[in-house]
Amino acid sequence: MSDGFIIDSIKEELLEEMRQDGRQLVIYPANKIGRRVAQICQDAGLTIAAWADDDVAKDGTEIDGIKSYTPANCLRKYPDASLIIAFYAAFSKGLEFYHKGVRKFYFARELVFDTMPSGHDGRYALTDEEYCNFSAVFSTRSLFQTGFRTLPYVSMAITEYCSLNCEDCSQMMPYYNSKRHYPMEELIQDVDYLLDYIPGLDDFSLVGGEPLVHPEWWKLVNYLDLFDKIQTIRVITNGTVIPRDEILAQLSKRKLMFYVSGYNITEKNHKKLSEILTSHKIWHYIFRYPDDLSWCKINQPKKYNRTPKQNKAVYKACEQKYCYNYSQGKLYKCYYGVPCVQLNLVPSDVEGYIDFRELHKNGVSKEEALNLISEYITTKEPLELCDYCDGPLCKEYVKPGKQLKRK
């Protein structure tokens, strides 16, 4: 990845991979982006076998000279085809097709969006559209390339300290009474355990707490940069801490991006933070939470004793089940699971995570681990941990970033 996160090379790599692979190509759906992708492929000498589209009225018709079928009919006709997803929710839609038997995927945005800003105009603050394009391309690539046998992205908690004290923090930071920074040696070891097993990782994010209060956060950024299998490194910050110039000067920046979760109480820092990151040629994006009821109220977990059918409905409705969080060697499907386990709010043996320290200790093979990861991310079944969560059923919403008094 270059200073400008150039995507041109990815586009050419994908077109060449399609040529070499030789499988028939199907595009889902026959929307505006899909039709543009079809033209790009055809201009590159590739043939599109069919559209897969949910609109039953299109079944059997031709669109731009290409036959369109419902997904079920298309997969019966082209069971071994590669699927190009031209749909904004690529991960969830990809999982749907995975469960229907598709094993080779491509993502339309990698073909449609040619480049990100190069930074040559001195601008390193991304607009909303630019950040969405960036995230879309660099959040699912390895996942699709491996047929759902790796992680698309992961967030790693590096500290329990935070510069804010938000009442409804999804990580439950106000409830950590005995806080600590995780030692750098421990963090690096856990990174090694994870990367020993997975073939690629598109996005590795550092979170907290507030990661910038960790005295050695920058060392982990530079260590992650050594791995070619990691495409992007993000630091997720609340914008309250302005990194020192001497720290930023030591950072490896070729894969680095700062994501700022901005609140009204931190807005005064946004301009200064953006200026210092720009001066060090570091890409960044500032997301400003609206001052409305947009956060779900976080309730203390409890055992709900739901039926399997009820928990399956909870899991299906959950918006957090793809938010992979890695903390103290354990991989969780959602942010909520981390504090539930670490604060002993659920039984210690509750099923709901993969322990990479244990995998390494027990000498689990890479193939066994990949199968375990694939099953973990593609399952339709709820985890035991889900019976302690009311998140997907939340009916009460609160203002983001409301501060509690510190004890």
C-alpha cells in the first residue's frame, strides 16, 4: 500500500486473477454498480455468465445482453461460478451466498473505485465518501479471497484506561475498577499467536479504552507494519489525546490511518488533531456522532434463559456479531463479549470466543485453526454468550458520550 492507498494495482490483480482462474463469473445484483462492473470486466476481455438478482420479475430476462436469474436458479445453473458482489453490505451478503455453496468471491468496489486521494495536495483528512470507499475495499478482501477462511478485520484492546467515562460505553470501561495497560510484550505475543494461524488480515485496529493513553501504543503500530499479510492499521481514538510530534515522527505510516470517534465534548480538539496528523502525512477520518439518541443503552448482562429459537432470533438480529475483537489472546465476535468475560459478568467457561493462546499451547495445526475460524465466522447458530445479551433487543436509546462522574 502506498502513501495514497492506491487501489489501481488491486483492480488489475483481480482482473488477472479472474482470467487465470477461468471460472464463470456471476454478478449480484443487476444494479447500477453491478452493470458498471460488468462493463469493466468485458472491457478487460472477460465474459459475464449471468446476473443473480432477487427480483423474480427479472428471472430469465436479459439485462445489457446478460441473462438474469434469481440467486437460487443462478446457482443451480452455475454451481461452480465465482461471484462478484455489487452490494453495499458485502460481508453479510457474502455469508448468505457462502451458505448456499459459493466459495469464490470478488468485491465490486475493488473494481469500481480506482484510487483514494494521493495526499499530493497536502490533504490527509478523508471525507465521508472517501472513508466509506476505503473501508469497503480494505475490509473484506482477504476474507473473500480465502473463501471465508480468515478474519476480515479485528480490533485489539491494548488498555483498560480511557480519557473519557461514557455512561453507555460498549466496552463497559467505567466498570473496570482495577485498570491496567496491557504490557507490550504480551500484546506482541498475542499478535504473533493470531497471525501464525490466519493467512491475511485486511484491517487491524487498536482500541481501548483510549489506545493513545497507552505509553507504548506506537511500538505496536510499528510492529504490525512488519507483516505483509496486514493491509491496514487503524488507531481508533476518541480525539481527546493529541499525540506528540516525536512519537508521530517514529511511526511507520504506509498502512496507518487514524479513526476519530468525535463527540460534542471533544470537538474542540478535532482541528488540532487533524492538523498534527496532516503535518506528519497520516491519513485520518473524523466521525462526528450526532447529538441525538443514537446509542443503545448498555445494560448489565444477565442470564435470560431463552429458548434456542429465541436466541437464534437474537443472534440473527444482532448488529455486533461481525465486530471481531481480540483481547488477551481471545477472539470475540462482538465488543460486548470482552467485558462480559473480563469483568466476570458471565461464567468463565461460557462458550463464545476462540482462545488463540490455548490453540498455540495445545499445538493446534494451522488447518485445524482455519476450519475453526471459518466455522466461527460463518455459523448461523447463536453462541452461548448470546443468552446474556439484550443488545439486539434494545428498546432504549441514549445520547452518545454522556459522561459519568469518576469515582
